[in-house]
Amino acid sequence: MATTADNESPKLVVHHLNNSRSQRILWLLEELEVPYEIKKYQRTSEMLAPPELKEVNPLGNAPVITDGTLNLAESGAIVEYIIQKYANGRAQPPESGLINNIYFTHYAEASLMPMLVNKLIFKIIPERSPFFLRPLLKGVFAMVSSRMLDPRLKTHAKMIEEHLAKTDGWFAGGQEPTSADFMMIFCLEAWSSEARNDGFLGPKTKAFIERAHARPAYQRALEKGGEYAYAKASL
């Protein structure tokens, strides 16, 4: 959702929730060297966004940015807005990678992330159930996950791996990350984490994650954003 309001500071502010999609926004801004301010929010003990985020976004989700009178949510929309307004010719795909850039920019949240969220939910439900139901529910949800999610995830992992083998680095090809990479990074980081790691990701996909993490801009984003479960700052 995007809204405008009067009497707001013109400075770009990222409302940053720890261990969330907002980390990709910090990476993007660091790559483009855009000045910004971070307002940090911490997840609750149940790993939910805190209530005060609803003061910024009525849904209480992150990321959200404010830029002058603009209040914009949804990381895909934010990535596109920042690139259009601030990139000055950077983060653009080569002509040969234009369609791939469009596709993976939207694929990340439309197709891939819902399955990864379901995978995590299927793990969390038994853990938060009454203790006498946990063994039963753990078996039930493990079976549902293996039969309904894992075959689809294997197919997606294969598609991603084969694509990265063709582009040799970034999702749209070229020499620098584009919106597709800024969108895909969080999905793949989350997928490779201990909570969801199913062994499906191939070497090219893992190399993509490592390549992103090694960039100075990514490391600066980690330092400014604070502790992040899916990557560690270089010492």
C-alpha cells in the first residue's frame, strides 16, 4: 500500500524489521549509495512483527519506506521505486536479460516465497501445539510437506540452478545486481537456512548467495541493519 501525507521529512527512511525482507532494501540502497535513515523494529518472542509497525503500515508488515510524503510498503514495489528514482542508470539489466529481470523480480514473492513460508509453517505448527499432540502433528505435517511441497520445491530449485548456470552469476546476467537479485536474495537465504534447508539448492544457487554476501554494499547493509539470521558480517 502506498499513501502520502503532509509535513513529513524529505529524508528516505527504511522501517527495518530484523530477519525480514527489509534486509534486501538495505542492500539495494547501499549498492546505489543512496542516503537513508533506518528505524529498527524487533520481532516478538513469537517471531511476529511488533504492534508499533502498524503505526507506519496498517498491515503491520515490513519493509516500509517513507520518502518525503510517500509511504510505500511491499518490498517488490519498494525495489522498483528506488531503482526508478535513485539508480541513475545503475542496477539495470543488459538488453539480453530484460525479460529474465522482469520474471525473477516477480517470481520471488509470487511463486517461490509462498512455498517457503508454508514449509516453515508446517514445521512451526507441531512445535507450538500442546505437547501431547506434538508427535502426531509432527508426523502429519512432515508427510504433508514431503508429499505436497518437496516435489514442487525440487522443481523450482532445478529451474533456478539451470538458469544461474546460463547467466553465470546474476539473474539477469550483466556485471551488477538488478531488481531480480535484490528480490531473490532473501528467498534463497531463507531457503538455505537451517529451518528450511532440504538439500535441494545446487552449487550455482549457493554461489549466488555467497557472491551477494561478499559484496561491500551487502556487508555495509549487514552492519547498519544489525544481527541477521541468514548472513554474517565479515570480520
